[in-house]
Amino acid sequence: MPKIFHRDGCKSKNPMDFLKSFNQAMRQQSITMLTDKIEAFGNYLGTGSDAEIWFKVLTASSKATWAAFVVKFEVQWLPIIVTEKTKAEFKRELMEHLLSDTDVGTKTTLYNRECWMHEAWVTKALQLANRAGIAASTSIIWQVRGQLPSIIKDLLKADEYVDWAAFTMEVKGLKGNRFLEKKEQYNRQEYEVNVLCVDVVCLQQCNPTQNSLVALQNQLLQMSINPMKAPNTPLGNSTVLCMPTSQMNQYQQPTFTHQPVTSPQLLMIKEDLKNAIQQLVLSFIHYLDTLAGQAAYTVQIAQWNTKWGEHTRVTQETGYSLKPGTTVIASSKCFNCGTHGYNGQNCVLPANHAE
């Protein structure tokens, strides 16, 4: 029996569906007389609804024949035209029609019968291929095949397909029990890999000596005022560092520390790094030693502290502003004698020379 028709703005009620249901009900009840059908039609309209108001003001000519009545009905409530998808939209929907790893080896219901999930996937995939107009070709078969779970791809043997029917037939022909066996095999392999990873971590944690010594040595190199220089020639697999005599006398026995020789990690200077540093240097304005320059320098330092933090170590990535009036970068000025052309380490005058 058709539901009561109101048509008062409810989008879920299609007027044409109601008309079909009413005609079917009339045939089931063997009502063929026009007057009987017209009278019955009024009984299926909601009381006080827009449909009932329209029905009551219909003229006798509008009810003269059933065809005339249907025309009036369709004029009052225009049939809803369903927007058809384009072939490109069906093709995109086919690409988005995925089968997840968790779906493999599980079951679902299709057409009121139980089936494997990959069989249901095949049914919809073939329907979409037909609607997209590519079923008779090999279009995007390999793209869709590439998105299938690894378990299914491992079981597919064909190297090429003539059309979508051949491709979907091979997928549908796979046995669900084989998926269960493959999933068990995959899970076992994944478990073994995880166990190996745990063992590697345990070994690294159980033998942290070498890494700890290297880290300690690096910290000492950074904290030293005069960093230790790496020897020109390696001394062997390890070196023995002996404490100074003044400290040894404070203890009953001398203390020796064995450390592996590690080569310092040199910073590789490449063209891109040079260019980046040059741009960084140019970004800091070097002010003159004037009141205005000192004020601008103070603002510059405050901005740097806000960006990097007041106690942040200066690196080739952060840069830092030069004090007003100091020597310009790359000027080759000696800090010892003030002469240009060499640096302080290569100065020909002694460090304590008189002006």
C-alpha cells in the first residue's frame, strides 16, 4: 500500500514514486473504474496537506480521464530529474573503490547471500567499469590492480588482461581460504621481524660503553677552552690518557682511562652551504660606532634573542650581529697588530708587543 502523500516540501517524498505505488495498489485491488480510482486517490492524500488542497480544487475536466488527471498531477509536481554521472566520474569512483587489507579473507552479504569481500568488490568494480565505458578495454586496470592488498596481488598470476572481465574474473576466482593462509604467513613474518628489531635494541642497550665514551669525549672537546687537536697519524685502536702529576698525587693510585680513537667529524663545506652563509652574513647590517649605530645594534640583538633565545649557541645557521665599529667580515685584518693581509695566528709581531 502506498504511503499517505503530503508533498509539503519534504524532499524524501518523490511524487512519481507515489503515483507508481498508487497505480500498483489499484491493480492489486482490481480497481479500474475512473471514478473509483479518482475517489481512492483522494483517500491517499494527507489531511490538510498541499496535495489535498490541490485535489479539491481540480475541475471536472481535469478528472475526465485518468491520463488528463496524471498530466495535471505532473504539472503540479514536476518529475524529479536525476542527475546522471559522467563517464569520468564513474572512472574516478572506480579508482577510489578500494579493498583494504583488513577486508581480505572476511565475508559480507551481497544480493541476500553470503560471499567473500573480494567477490563483492569485483561485482561493483565491473559495474563501475561498464558505467565508465571502459569495460571492453584495459584502461586503468593496472592502476586499480596496483591498489589491491599485497596478499591478493601475490596470488594473481596473469601478466596481462584483454579487458575488465578477464581481470575481475581472475580476482573473483581466488579462494578465500588461501587468503587466510597468506594472512597467517604475513603475520608470522611480521612477528619475526619485530622480534629481531627488539633483539637489536637490546644489544645496543646492553653494550653502550663505546657510544658513551664517544659522547663524553665530544662533550669534553666542546667544554675545553683550547680544544684538543686530532693527531696527524692514528695511534692505534685506542689511546691511554694519563692524568697530570699534580692530580695523581692526590690519589693513592694513578687512574687510566682507555678510549677508542675517533676521528673528528669535519663539516663538509659545499657551494650551497657557502651561499647560505654569505646570504646570512649579508642579512645582518653592520652599523657604525655612533649613538644611532649603538641603538640600532641593541634592537638587532634583542630581535636575535627573541628568535633564537638569549643563551643559544651561535652556529652557521643562526649567525650573529657584529658590534658597531668592529672589523668587517673577511677583511683579513690582524687582531694582534691591526694590519691587513693576515690573521692573528700568522702575525709576525709578538702578542705582547708595544704600540
